[in-house]
Amino acid sequence: MKKIYISLLAASLLLVFVVSAFPQIPFEVWGTVTAKGKPVPDGTPIYAVGNGFQYETATETYNDLSYYIIQVIIDDPSTAEIEGVQYGDAVDLYIANVYAGSVEVTAGSFRYDLEQRRKVRLPRGKYCDRHPENPYCKL
């Protein structure tokens, strides 16, 4: 009986070690993209920004609708290096350089449709000198 208990304990410890070595499930956000109610052109840049990381994609048209999909890397808490965002963090979404909303990071896939309501102008000059964290100042 004691050998069985020790064997089960050793197996459970091994299982905990193996499970902690697997990468985190990525967060995926996707949806339609419109500007003033109409689909945006193919190739419109979409950005997700969170925890100092920027992820980007471009829109594609399917069945007369413009879609985007972005996979956001999740930080592995078992390493000292920060590889991405953490569950529960907010990720800001942008259509080109225009803020379009924010979503909470969860495991799996999440739909979030984006609507651009104002004209896109890229920041430059003194604004970027004062706000270097703005991802559009790096374009």
C-alpha cells in the first residue's frame, strides 16, 4: 500500500511539472471592420496593443464584409522573460491609427467588430516626441 501511495505521489508531481511546461493558450480577437457603415478596403492595418507589445494584421474581404483576425501571445508565468500579455489585461485595438476599442484578454477566441467613425491621420512630429509609446509613431 505504501508503494502505491509513493508511486501515485511521484506520478502526480511529474504531471504537474509536465503541464506547467506547456505554452499558454493564445488569445484571438476577430471581427468585421467598417468605416461609416461600409467595409474598409482590403489591407487596412489593424493593431492590437497591450503590455508593451504590438500585434498587427490587415483586413481581408469575404462575402462583401471586411474581416480581421489577430492572435495575441500570452506570457508564460513560469519564465522570467515577459513574452506577451497576461490573462485579464486589456488590449487596445486600432484601425490604422484610430483607437477602436479595448478587449479583455481571455483564453480562446473572441469576436469584436470594429467601427471607424473619424478620418485616419498618422501622428508625427512633436506629438510623437511627447508620446513615443503610441504604436503609430513607430510606423
